Amino acid sequence: MGSLSGSLIMDRLDDYVMKCMSNFQWWTFWDLQRVIKENTGKFYGEPTISAAIRNIRKDYMRSKYNLPSGEVVVKERIPQRKGYRYKLTNAVMNRWSEKR
């Protein structure tokens, strides 16, 4: 999990989180914090990152990133650890692969 480089011009945490999660891998709050801090120099707390993950479900994000209706983020407890991890659903992957 590494870089936020790419063609997106990002100025909102929602965009940073979406860019990270667009690799369809599992992400924790701590992973997102670290990668965003390393790439932007900005530190965001867990509640703020949690809000950005919730924002992915909102209409403006669905429109901006061509997300399908229904659930777009999977959440599961981290096995044998504290906290949760998140990733974009297969429905998002399928929607994006249709556009190619």
C-alpha cells in the first residue's frame, strides 16, 4: 500500500481515501492514515477517516466515481486484532471494468 500518485487532482480527504481504496485491497484506518500522511503531509484522525469512508456511499461520490447503487464498501472485523478493515465491493470493480 503505497502511493497516491495518479491523474486525480485531489483536495479532499474523500478523494484521498477513494484513491487508496481503488486498488480493491483491504484498508484499515491506520493504513489510510499512514499512506495519506506520507503522500500529502496531512494527518487525519480516525473519526475523520471514518467519515470519509462513509462519504463514499453519498450521491456526490457515486456520481463523481461512477459507483453503482447499493453497498459500495465492505467492512469486516480484523481477524484476531482490534478494529475493522474496509474495501470497495466487487460491484464497484464490475462497474469500473464495464467502462473499459
